[in-house]
Amino acid sequence: MTPSIRPSIRDATPADVPALLDLVRETGTLDLHTPYTYWTLTHAGLVLVAERDGRLVGLLTALRACEPDRLFLWQVGLLAALRGTGLAQRLLDAFLAHARALRTRSIDLTIAPGNAASRAMMERFCARHGLSMVATGETFGPASEETLFAIGL
């Protein structure tokens, strides 16, 4: 892929589900969920995709939390060739715009203790926007314990 061609970012649609599944597989870093999960997220959640030349090259998935002023950031993933290009930050910026439009007061997320890349990505995002990311607890996923963070808006 040519890094000089800037991917566009848009909301995902149900028609994107097959491509979302392919993209999640291709990232090699994200947990793959069912087609129904991604279909549901395109209807009820927040799913942003980065697209270049008609192909999905990045995604961000989120959920609305029980509290109306909270969102849960679930997955951020890119094709390996686009890591380090700033595309993840662009997806996060678009997500922040959605969160603010929804009058969100907090974004929750989890990061596995050994996932230094995700931690650094989120710390860069927060630093660029003057936000703080605070550890608020831990969760026990099917594979490992993850730290729960909150980003106040």
C-alpha cells in the first residue's frame, strides 16, 4: 500500500460487515467476533472505518454504556502496513468528535498489561487533546486480565 494516499474515515454500515471481518483477521492483533456482533455494532454502536481505494484498512468499534454519558471504546485496529502513520489517531479523533456530539462525559476502555502499543496510542491521543486517562479497575476477560481506564471529557 502506498502511504501517500490518505485513507478516508467514515461510519460503517451493515454492508461493511464482511469487510470488517476480513480486516479484523488481517490485523493479526484483534479478537475476531461473530458477523452478528459487527452487524449489531453497525446498527447500535459506533463503528468507524478507514477506507482507501474501496478497501477497509482500519476500524474503531465502540459501544454505548448503560450510563447515557459514557462510551466504551472496544477495538482499534489497522493493517500492519499503516501502523505508525497516524491513522489510528485520526480514527480516535473522529471517535472523539462523535463522543462529544453525544455529550459523552467519559470514554471507558481496557488495555491488557502487556499491550504497550495500545497504551502508548491512547496516551498520545490523550496528550494531544489535553485529556487524562485514569486506571479505574480491572476486568477478567476470557484470555487475560485487563486494566479498565476512564478518559474524562
